[in-house]
Amino acid sequence: MRRMVGSLLVLVVLAGAALALARPSHAEDAAVEVTIRDDRFTDSRLTIPAGTTVTWTHKGNNSHTVSPLDGDWESGPLTRGESFSYTFPEPGTYPYLCRQHLLQGMRGTITVE
């Protein structure tokens, strides 16, 4: 009986270790890239865990901004090759847009869980 309990304990410990290794770490999820094109943000609707950094990289021709509706952060004008990053510390919904192309519907939403 003791041998059986000891074997079960070893299996439980090994199973727990395997699960811990199989789950993605926060470090793997800690960065997300969004590409800015001349008419859109790729992945314009993202769901991320709190603490994730999102980096918007401009790969288009026209100048663009990454501007939240609530004004807590702002990229300013970005030109081709420039990037802007923001770390989302708390859960919530964060809509954003390009101020220069608002009429064209250039917008996105970050949902932080």
C-alpha cells in the first residue's frame, strides 16, 4: 500500500510539472505586434492578458497615429519604419484610431483580460 501511495505521489508531481511546462508563460505572451498599413491596422481586434506590450510598426507610405479614444497614451505621427509601444497594465477595453485617417475608418480595439 505504501509503495502504491508513493507511486501515485510521483505521478501527481510529474503530471503537475508537465502541465506547467505545457502552459505558455507570461513572457511568451508579453509582446504583440500590429502592423500599420495605409488603410488599416492588422489584427485590429486583439485580446491580450494584462501586462502585455503591443507594438505598432508602420509599414505603409502615409503618416499615421495610434491614438486612444480616452487619451491615456498617444504615438504622435509615425512614418514608415517607425514603431510605437504601449504596455496595457489593467483589464479593460481600449479602442484606438488613426487621427489622420478617422474618416476612412482606420481604428482598432485592444481587449485586456
